[in-house]
Amino acid sequence: MTNTEKHFETAIQIGLSACLGGDRVRFDKGHKRSNFCMDEFVNHVEYVKFCPEVAIGMPIPRNTIRQVRYGDVIKVCRPDGSGDVGPKLTEYGERIAKTQAKALSGFVFCAKSPSCGMERVKVYNDTGTGASAEGIGAFAEQIMKHNPLLPCEENGRLNDVHLRENFVMRVYVFKSWQELTEQPVNKKVLTDFHAKHKYLLMSHNYSAYRTLGRLLAEGDPKACAELAQDYISGLMAALKKPASRKGQANTLAHLQGYFKNDISQVEKAEMVEAIDEYRKGLVPLNVPLTLLKHHLRVHPKAYLQQQVYFDPYPSDLKLRFSI
């Protein structure tokens, strides 16, 4: 067992489109309950629910709204072009983004919604005869614009096991950072944080690991606030894309090297085989990781026991059983 299980001082708060939480707030009095959010992730986080359309005074039920382009302007209105609520949604989004969203460690939006969609929201032409998936929900856009480091995802994309795992991982890393930086940090604190995330970062982007290491090594210790901001911006950007099998396998091989003088030839061969089978897509990540964690229990190594890579989030989410 490694020592990286997460025990935070405060609960992880996740913003959630209210309809994904099962609230009947949609235009037709329905909902779009997310099973992952409400049956699995809910055991580890607290949700702060938002329905921007209801928040700005729209009733339940209500007329449908869509994004419609009029020249250079996109309105959020009824299909006939009336009742533009775009400015109200934008104002509400900006207000929440600058206040409540600062306390969040992630956000799950309702896909394709003209208010909450993260991307690929349909934008219709002013005649209603065609649409392009180029829009961003008016509310979601403000949340992401004013909180660029905040891990965000859509309910539909969370059905992809790689995107789901990546989102949860980023939430836990970001929460760790939020608690770390509740007090002013110094260069040693930043370096220790980087060291603990070494192999997690390597598995996603080896180049970013080296770049961020140099940033901390060469950064001015008298300007730690700016250094911290540059570091977390680089870290969250590097973690945004799910790790490839190649990146994971190379990281596993690095970790295996710590045990070269501790395990038998048979055990080494077993470890090499498990990593190779993972690299080829024959087994999930959990298989070689379980072997590595076994060797770490038998042959404890303080540096590895602090590595977030082994347990970046609660194991009962079983996210590494499918990637």
C-alpha cells in the first residue's frame, strides 16, 4: 500500500449541471441523470448544482432555446429568434465564475446544451435551415474562461473510460494544489509537490516533466507566487490529455528499475511481460500496476511510496481496470 491515498482537509467540491444530478430542471421537466456522477463519483465528492436557465428566471417547463447566429452575433433564443437570454446567461456565468467556481475542484457540464455545453454546441443559421457544431454554452464559457485551470468535462465524454479516468485524476491533482496553496508557498514546497507527481506527469508528458523541473530549478525563489502560477498552469496543461499506452509503459519500466536488485529473475521476467502486454493492449493498466505495488509492499522505498502515480484517486472507482 502506498502513502498517496487522498485525505483532504475539506471535501472535494464539483460543479454540476443540475439536470445531471437528476434534478427535473430541463425545458420538458426532465433530467439527464449521470450514473457515473451520481452512483460512483458521488461517494467521494460534494456537488454544487447549477441550472443557469432556471437561475435567470426561466420557468419549468419552458420553451426550448438554441444558439442562433445573426452575422457576428450569436443569440441564445427560441427557434424563431425571439427571447434572447444570452446576455443574462453570460452575466450569470461570469458572476458564478468569479465567486463560487473559485472553490470548485472540477465541473461536469451537460453536453450540447446552449447554456452548459463545453464544446460542439449547435449554432443554427438565422433561417433555421442548417447548423454547425461550433458553439460553447453561454454559462460554461464563462466558467472556463475565468477558471482556466479548473478540470472540466461533459457527461457524454465521461462515457469514454480514458476521458473519465483523466478527468478524475485532474480533479484530485487540482484539489491537492488548492490545499497546498491555501498558504504562501516557497520553492521547496513547490519542488516537493513536483517530486511527488513525477511519474504521473512523466506518464502523460515526459517533455513537460523536464520543462517544469527546470522551471522550478531556475526560478527566482523571491517570486514564488509567479513561479507557482507558471508551474500549475504547465502541470494542468500537461495532464489534460489522457496518457498513451506508450507513455504509461515507459513510466512503468522506469519504476521497475527501482527493484532490479530486489527481485528474482523470474519476477523480473513476469514484470517485463506484464508491461509488454499492457503496451500491446492485451491487459489493462491495473495488471502491471498491481505487480509493481506488490513489489513496493515487499521492498519498501520511501521515494516511490510518496508517488501520486500509484494511487492518484480512490481505488474503489476502479478506473484503471478499463484503460
